[in-house]
Amino acid sequence: MQPEALTAVTSPRAPLEWGQINFLQTTDTHGWLEGHLKERNYGADWGDYVSFVSGMKEKAKRLGVDLLLIDTGDLHDGAGLSDVTTPNGLVSNPIWENIDYDVLTIGNHELYLSDIAYSHFTQFTGVYGDRYVNSNVEIYNTTSKKYERVGSQYRYFTTPGGIRIMAFGVLFDFTGNSNASRITMAANMVKQHWFAQAVNFTKPIDLFLVIGHNPPRDVASSTIKIVYAAIRKIKPDTPIQVFGGHSHVRDFVVYDNKATGFQAGRYCETLGWLALSGLNSSNTHSKAKLSDVPTPTRSAVVVATGTTAANYSLSKSPSNLTYARRYLDWNRRTFEYHVTGSQAHTFDIQQGKAATAQITGLRQQLNLSTLYGCAPKSYCQFCKPYGSDGNILTLLEIALGKTIANATRKDIPRYIIVNTGSVRFDLVQGPFTLDDSYIVSPFKNEWWFIPDVPYTIASQVLSIINKQKALKRKRDLSSSDFGFNPMHQVDQEICVDPPVVYDRLGKRSISGPRLTRRQDVVSAGYTTTDDFGTDGDDTAHSSIPNYPQPNNVWGNASFPTDGSVPKTVDLVFLNFAANLTLQGLQMLGASYTLKDVINYLPSNVTSNMYLPEYAKIAWQANMPNCPVGAGIA
């Protein structure tokens, strides 16, 4: 753990089930290698994870079973350690590489910017060789002047226990990449000759492993269904295991009696565990039955009321497979419990301690602990209604009005619009540092404006653009990434006790009032419901409220103090939102175009700077000894 990190106070509910083959999954880590320094549930760092993996590998060896490590992409854009450097990931990727993953794949955040894509292609993927599996992304090689595969197109391998696996890595149909990369849509990929050859391989396949930066559930952005159906068309009875990502949730999905999908959350808050038994193979020598640890007991049954029920269930033959899944909170208490039974002195290995020390040193070198102010309370994205105290968007409106001002036009009334997708995470009570500024909003967008817009028009713009679809930005791709809140994307039911009713995806914040089976007082955190029910969370938590939020908010400044209305205002917005803002103005009858848009602030004054400036103004009490709160609740 990092020196300033907090220790978890709640232990896991029970030992993990171990199967014939087991998986640890990370996804959407987004640079959080130091862990969550002000949140007890997620305080472990990457060095702790390195030690945990070592212990779990030893345990698997002792039990005589397989353990595979999986990652499904998005390694940066979310924390200072990865984002303060140019290119992003320059110092964080080498730390990340301390984990010897068995199968991993690319995320969309590796593809937005050409320099990051090239770095990933020339440096990162080489560390993992053919274990870096990527079936539908190519990156332009500046030496050969050709688009080339990033990693291997597929991977056929045999586990130490003799299980023969065919692995694919499939990115969702992403269109926000730079011209340094080329993505084959999944529907086209499965029609290609190589794919049919790989599915119908010349050697026996005991398990298809489909990993991808791709939601495993059948939502709008997912293409897993396409890949699943294509495999089932050729191999109707071979087990399929999917590991997904991108939508930042805990989830487990049943496709048919021999195919399931799993997703392990986001931001080093969650480590995913999946255990599988019952694979029939003449080649395997992994133990099919274990006596000294809990083992998987559940069959894969499609949830009758789930959205996937009518679209999957393509396997018709009986199955002997049994499954267990668990979502582990990312803290040392959890890691130590599952490796050593809470005997901390036997937990750490030298490589893990070295990674922890490296993170500490780099944070110091990069000045990530530079203190701007003491946040007097926690401000959350979803746990408070918009407009209420403690809602981060309410805070942003105040901060925008206090900090965004053109020196030559500071006395002119202005509206300052921001897209709420520019907020990436909660702002937790305590020290507000350079690192926190990247955690809350890492994006570096310019401030543009249209001068002297009639007030009668400008005052209606926010209402108009909030009625439009959520802004899809080049670095904000879709509703299933920055600021993603799945609870507001789909119809959902509420889980009551009893019976268990399907309640959609697991997230730190869930919607509405909810009853759970856990009656004791526990800390606030994830309360997940998936296709197996409500017992997937490794540590019991009370649920966090979740409220709908607008797509855009605005601050204002320099309006008449007597309450009168100005004739005109400056309309300020971020450069990526120019088209949306112009669209709103045009819908109100104005004829503004991009020719009317100019810089409001110098281009080097970007959107990730106003919160630090606000902290310098408003949060100087208790400096430098900032009290830390209890986190989001």
C-alpha cells in the first residue's frame, strides 16, 4: 500500500471456490496503480496485487488446478500516474507489466491518440508476445508503411493442467480511434476465413476463451453476441468463456448451459474471480474434484427475464459444467485473506514490495501529491441529486463561475457549459492534489466561446442540448465510457428479499431504494446483482444511492447584481462540444456557425485546470493537514 492509503475494515464473507480452471480478471484499470488513497475499500496498490497473484499461483499449484490471469484493456486516462506523462502510460505501463498475464487484449483508450497507439504497438505488446491477443485491431507501422496486427490474431495454447484453449480478443465496434489504427467490425471479422479456421481448428479445443474490451451483456455497444453466435454455429457444444470490459461494471451473464460472460468492474476497485469445473478433456490432468477448498456448484442457466434469453441458448446438449464467480474489493485485507488467511507477514513478495516502492517514488518525482486545497466534503457523481450539496455537478457550476474568465471580458456576463461526461470520478473529502485533478477530470480541452449572444437565446441553450442524446466525443466515445452510468441506460427492476429478481449491472452506485439479504451494518460499496443472483460481491456492503444526472451543466458569472437580465452574454464551452452547442443555438433560431467561434482562454489553459484553481480559492482551510472523510456513501 502507499504510505497515505487507508486500511480496509471489512473482511471477505467466505473463502473462494476453486475449480478445475480458475481466472483472475482485471479490466479498465485506467492508471489507478496506486489504488484509491482515500477509499478504504480499494486501498491496495499494484505491488499488493503482484504479491497476491504470486500467492494465488502458489495456491493453484498446490491444489493441482489451473489459474489464468486475464486483462481486457484501458490502461490509462483516469489517474495522474498514467496521465501526467506524454504519452500517457509512459511510467505506469512498466509497473503494470509486473503482472505476467496469460491472455490480455487492447482497449479503446489505447487507440484515441496516435502516439499512444504507436507506443502500445512498438513497446507494450512486445512484453507479452503471443499472449497479447487482438483479433480485430491493426496499427499502422511507420517503418513498413503498413497496418499490422497488434499482438496475435488468436491464440491456441494448453494450460499447465492440460486444458486446450482457443482464445480471441475482440474490441467493440469502436469508431473514435485516430488514423494510426484500423478496426474490423465484429460482424465482418467473424466472416473472415481465418476466424472459421480458428474455430474449426485442426487440434482439439476444450474451451473457447473470448476476451475483449467489450461488454459481456447484450447492450448497444457490445458485439460479444456476434462472436458467440459465430462460434456456436460451428461448435454448438464446446464451452465458451467470455471476459469483457468497457462498461465499468461488475457483471456475470449466462448465454447458454456451457457459455457465460464475466466482467470485473473498473479503476482497481474490483478484481474478478471465476472458477469453472466439469470440462471434459482426454488431455487434462487438472484435478476435477477438490476436497480441501470450496468448489463451484452452480450450473449455467439462462435468466428467463433477462434481455439475452431470446437471443442466446444456442447450445442444446446437456452440460456437466459448474461455475462460481466473485467480485473482490481491491484492498490488502481482501488479498491477504484469500492468500494467507490474514497473515500479513507471509503475504508480500520482493517484486510486489519493489512495485509499491516504485509507485511511491514516481508519484514524488511527478509531484502528484502537490496540494491545492482541502476538499471539505465528498462530492459524488451519482449518490446525490443534481443541485444538492455534495453533488459534484453542483460544485462544478460554482467552480466554473469562480474561475473561468477572460481577462479582457471578465465583466461581461457569461454562461460556461461543460459536458458531465468530462467528470470521470467522485471527488473525495481530504487533500485535493494534482493526482486528484486527473482522477476527477483528466481531459485537456480548450475553452471556446461565442461573444455577445442574445440573452433570450443563450439562456435556453442548456435546456435544448440536455434534451439531445448524450454527447459522443472523440475522446468520450459513447455513453459506456467516461461518466458512464449504466443504471440510467436501461430499464431495470428492483431487487427485494425474497425472491431474487434481476436488477441489471453491479456498480458502486445502484438505483433507488433497495433491500438486501445482508442485515448487519456494513460499509457502503458495491451491491451487485447478476445472472447468478446477489451473492457475487466478496465483501458485504450497503448500497449507495444513484440519481439521474443531466448531460450538461453550466456556471455563470458577472450577471447584474440587481437581478436584471443582460441583453447579451458570452457563451463559453469546451472545444469538443462546439458542434452540439451550435446545434442547440440553431434549434433556437440563431444562425451561428464555427466561423463565429473563437478561443475564450489561451489554448494552454485547459479543462482540467479549473478545479485546482477553485481549490486554491475556496479550500484553504486546514491546509496542509487536510482531514480525510469516510468516502462516498
